[in-house]
Amino acid sequence: MKQAIVAREDIGMGTGKLAAQVAHASLQAYEDADQQQQRQWKQGGQKKVVLKGEGEQQLFELAEQAKRSGLPNAIVRDAGHTQLDPGTVTALAVGPAAEADVDSVTGSLSLYR
């Protein structure tokens, strides 16, 4: 089991903003998962990877692919209180789900460094 969080590189989020948006995405997708997925992921150490996203359109396309595959997912929109305009799409989380299923959606993306 794993979860992948795709964070946009093109909007210039600071480190703290990035961390907050990744956390929001992770929690929201966890809440979208069923109880068995939640339990298995928690028991397996809650594996997560953070990946580079190119832009809003890519995140929506990946979210649609995850939805078609029946995977838990969540798109995060910023509230606009600090660095970004209200409603800015910042991140997408896919999973928790079987690692191969998550990789079928996000496996071509690079790690966020």
C-alpha cells in the first residue's frame, strides 16, 4: 500500500506552503479511502511519495485517471490566505491503495526534491 502526492512545481510554493498542501492532500485522500484501505495502509507504515506536478491540467488528468481506476484521490485548492490566490490548485493525492495501482497513475512522475 502507498500514497502518492503530486505537488505543482509551477506556482512557486515556499517550503512551508508545500508541506501544508501535501499534508492536506494526504489527509483528504485518506478520508476518501474505504476502511480496509485505511487500515492496511496504517498497518504498513503509511508509505508516501511526493512527486512533481507540471500544472493544474496535469493534476486534473491524473485525478480523472485515478477516479476511473477506483482509487481514492483528492485535489487540494488553496484558501488564499498567504502565498496563493484563493482556489489555486496545489496538489493531488492518489491512494492509499495497492502500490502497483497507484503507480499505474503516477509512476511516470519524478520525485519532488
